[in-house]
Amino acid sequence: MDPNGPGWERSVLEKLAFAALNEQRAARRWRIFTRLCWLVFFGVLVWTLMSSEMATTASKSAPHTAVVDIKGEIASGADASAEYVVAALRSAFEDEGSRGVVLLINSPGGSPVQAGIINDEIVRLKAKHGKPVYAVVEETCASAAYYIAAAADDIYVDKASIVGSIGVLMDGFGFTGTMEKLGVERRLLIAGENKGFLDPFSPQTEKQRAFAQAMLDQIHQQFIAVVKAGRGDRLKTTDETFSGLFWTGQQAIEIGLADQLGSLDFVAREVVKAEEIIDYTRRENVAERLAKRFGAAMGAGALQAARSVAPSLR
């Protein structure tokens, strides 16, 4: 067609319109395909999770040793949080097939609050169900981790495990001298005499230090009481027992912080007398991680939308 001839504008517009229409159709087909792929993915994921749960439930009916992992930092939101560990413990105790519960520990410690909740629940569940509880230490069972282990009937360790650290700490930094040398002024406004307590850029008063020490001493005494209640006459107490020191597994047996050498398999086979081991540890699965990411993405989108319409004072 002659580009300078009559009607060429209409022809070009028609071609552009058809091209745009085809592009929209292709995009729509691609969106449908993507959504179908996601639907299939989530369907397979749900089926896999349900199949795994059904298989585990079926196998739990046979006599077995129940295991609950306590690994890493003991803290709210962590894998070794009271929320996750307590839920796993309840499932392990309530299952008719479990002949005993093993706490498989590899943790340097963490929150005394989280450890206290777990310890109390172990004591309650033992009394309710009458099942034995054993702690098996891998590399480390220190501080809050030992707070939990003290609730077990017996504690098994490797000869090179690190055990103990029965103490409490509150750490931080003080930058007041450095700030003075640099000519930096800290401008902190507070309402309440001690609201800036433990602020690293403000000097610490003797009254505040004494208050913090009294709080630490009280928590330490709570820790000591739990250890004494759990270990009883087996504990060979010295001036160093509750000083925050830690020992090898072999030394821990000698001073009564542990009972004997043994691994998970040994305890299941020789102590619980149920060689089959089933892990009850509560872990965040793939579906939960995806849900959290999706929720975070939705939250970020909502926040961005709110910011776009909210008044600004900048």
C-alpha cells in the first residue's frame, strides 16, 4: 500500500490495534498459565504435607522413643522457643506409642523465661503421664539449656560435651568516656528517673547498678533452685558449682551435673528399650514459611499504600 495514498492512516491504526490486542491476549494467557502453575504447586505441597503427617501418625502407634530437639538459642521466635518445644513435648507425651521422651540438646543457652516455661512443662507432663524423660547432650548444654535439662530424670553426655554455666548475665557497653573525648553530647530526654537505665551512652549510677545486680541474683537463685530440685542428692555442690563455670561431659558426671556417657541411640536401645526413634520436634514447614513471606509481602504493600495517601510532616 502506498504510504502516501488514501486510507493509509486507518491501515496503520488497525495494525497497531491488532498488535495491542494480540499482546493483551498473550499476557492474559501467560497470567492464566502462571496461576495454574502456582495452583498445582500448592496442591502438590499440601498433598505432600498431608501424606507425611498421615505416615508419621500411623508409625507413632508402635512402641518408640520420642525425641524433641533443643538446638541453638533458646529464645522467643527461635526453633528452641517455649512455644515450639512445649507443643512438641505435649505431642510426645500424649502419644500412646512413646515409651519415653528424650531431649536432644545442643544449645549454649538463652532466655531464662523460655527455659523456665519448658522446665515447668516437663515436670507437669512427667507427673501427668508417668513417662520417663532423658536429656542427651551433644556438643553443648549450657546456661538456659541446662535449666531445661535439669528437669530430666537422667542426663547423658559425651565425654567431650560442654555442660554447666549455671549463672545469669546482663551485658552491654558504655561509651560515655569515648563520647567526651570526641566532643559528642548525648541528648536523651526521659520522663521517669530510671527510664534511661542501661542506655550505653549515659553514665550508670550506683543505684542502678545495685538494682540490676539484685535482679540478676534473684534469677540466679531461681536457676539454682531448679538445678537442686532436678539433680537432688546426685549433685556434689562446691563453691564453683553455681559460679557460671562449665565442664566437660566427663567432669560433669564426676560432680553430679550429669549421670553417664551415652548417645541418643544408646538411650533408646538400652534405657527406654524402644529402638525406633520418632522425632516430634516442632519445626516451621515450607507452607508456613511461604505463608509468612506472603503475609510480609502483603503487609509491605499495605504499608506502602498507606504511606502514599497519608499526610506527611516532612
